Amino acid sequence: MSGGTIISLAVLICGSTFGEIAMTYGMKATGEPARLRPKPLLIFLGRAVCKRMVLGGDSTDGTVVLCVIGTAVVGAGQLCDSGVGAELRGGNTGREIYLKEEVNAARWAGVILVCIGVALVAAG
Amino acid sequence: MASEKRLRIKTLVMVLAMVVCANAGDLLLKRGMTDIGAVAITASGVSHAFWMTVTSPTIWAGIILLIGFMVSYMTVLSWADYSYVMPAERLEYAILTLLAVVFFHENVTSKRWVGVLLICLGVLLVGQTKPRTTESAALQKVTA
């Protein structure tokens, strides 16, 4: 694995973890839509896009997309999917610490199974 | 208890909407780009591909479905835990593999099938937990 691939993967894992956590934080701060109907949903989305955390999370995810393309270009496409698995695992730890979510044993076991599954799908 | 059941159903419906929109959107993009054919990396090749892309109804349908994915994703995050939504969203790997077999007749190795099975088991385990373990901002304001 070349240095470029390692850097791309590091940005992919860290960037998408931080991006998604920032977006979740922003969406939690926005609150729930009043109803699941088109008009309340549009109002809710309008409120959400005004949140800096949501915009920050989205732009970090945009950077990650560029890194995925970069990783694929340098010939490590399969590693992108394994990176997603690592991001799931890393993100779960971040969520416990930053978003104060209670991740119980069943959820941890589920996340680990999903990580292994994603890695196997990527390697297959 | 009833509100928890309602929350669980609401979350599952939104996660299902996410998975369906993401999978159908990806498939339509793939179909649309396959119809356009290989893009020549030259100025005229890229501009021709760009024109073919913006005039393709299949690609527009894919884009609309992916916007639907983004809207349902943002909506479900406003009430459910991210550690609940994220693994459930990975169900798309399993569904995408099935769709690739059905629509594109792709060969799937046994290793990949085992991966799909593990993802399904993992999602099932995560689905047994509570969708929300923290209070949303709106609830916090009311209780403060």
C-alpha cells in the first residue's frame, strides 16, 4: 500500500466519521419535523441547512467523496469499502463520547458483525 | 410504551425509505451511465458525456431518488441515534448485492454471500436495541 493510499484512507475514515457526527449533532439540534408531510418536511430541511454543523458535516463528507475517488484512482477501490467498515467502528466510539449515545452490548455486537460483513463484501 | 413502539415503527419506515432510495438511485445511475457508454477523457468526449448525462431521464430519476435518500437520512437523524441508523443503513450492501445478481447477472462469490449474511445478522441485532437513547434538542428545551 502506497503512502497516497494510506493518506486517502485516513482522510476517508476520519473525515466521514467527523462529518457524520457533525451532521447528526446538527440534526439533533434542529429537532424533529412537526409531521412527515411535504410542507413540514420542507420547513424542517430549511431549518436544518441553516445549521453550521449540518453544513460542516456535509462539506466534510464532500471531501471524503473526493478521497474515495482518489483512493479508487490509485487502484485501491476495494480498500474504500473496508474503510467504510473501519469508519463504522470508529464512528461508534465517537458517538458514545461526543453524542452521549448509550451503545449497549447488543448494538456493539451488531456493529462488529456489520463491519466484518462489509469487509467480506469488499474482499469478495 | 406506545410512543416507543411508534418511534420504532417510524424509524424503521424511514430507514427502509433510505435503503430503497439509495439502492434504486444507485442502480438507475449505473443503468444510465451504462447506456451512455465509456466516456472518452478528451474535451469533446467529456462535454458529450455531460450533455448525454443531463438529458438522460434515467440519471435524473436516480438523482431524485438519491435526494429522497438524503432527505430521509437527515429526517431520521433528527430523532434516532446515529449508532442505530448507520449500521441499519448498511443493509444496502446486502440488498445491492441481491439486485446486482437479479438485474445485472453479476457473479457473487461465497465470501461475499457470507458478508451479506453477517450484515443482515448485525442489522437484526442493532434493530433489537432502542432507536433513541438521547433526548432531542426540542425535548431538552421543553424539560429544561
